[in-house]
Amino acid sequence: MTATAQRPDPRPFAGNEHITLERCQGALLISPAQDEARLCLLMRAADQMFARAEATLRRTPYRVPCYHKENFYPKSVDILPGRSGYYTICKQFLCYVFRVLATRPSRRRRIYGLRLRPNEVQMMEHILSLLDAVESYEQDLED
């Protein structure tokens, strides 16, 4: 199931080619090109989200209240140096959960052992619809 978490290839897809992820419990796991294109957009959005969060932290003069032996001292919020590993894990999780969503519910439970609640499915489908709108907008700009 590690292939389900791999990040999509950012190169453009030719036609309707599908990506074979892996074979699990006798089932061949395939990700359609359209889903992979959405994941590429989602990865770009995640990059922008992390960049904006970092920029906000850099501009925020907020200090965290720290206490040591009954003494208070302010400590600035720092951006962690090992954040790229954290970002990679977050992006792998996003790929995993959206590929799981694309799997039929019965197969999802059998292969992944997951049941997504209706509100989780609704939220993720809303994200996918936003990605479709972005893709459509970008295609209009190219034309």
C-alpha cells in the first residue's frame, strides 16, 4: 500500500493513460490519469499552503509564553529546520487518502481496511470539485 501514498509524477499525462500503483490481495490498483492530474494540482496547492503558513510565521511578532522555575520569558515562534520531511509526509498522506477515496467503498474496506464517514467523503469531494474548477480555469487561460 506504499504505492498508494507515492506522490504523482508532475509531468503531463498523454491522453487517458492510467497509472498502475500495485497489486494488493489479488487486486490490481490503478489510478486514472484524471485522478493523477488532480493529485498534481493538490500537491501544488499544498506547496502554496505551506509557503503561506511559513510567510505568516515569519511576519508574526507573536511570542510564546514560556515558564521556567516560576519565571516567565517570551520565546519567538521559529520555523523548524526539518520541515521538508514533515511536508513530504503530509503530501504522501494527501495522496494516500484521495486515492483511497477513489476506490469503491467495498474494495476500500477490503484492501485498505478504511471506512470513510459521509462528512469526510463530502469534504474530500468538495476539494476535488475545487481542483476541477482550477484545472478548468488553467485550461481556459491556455486557450
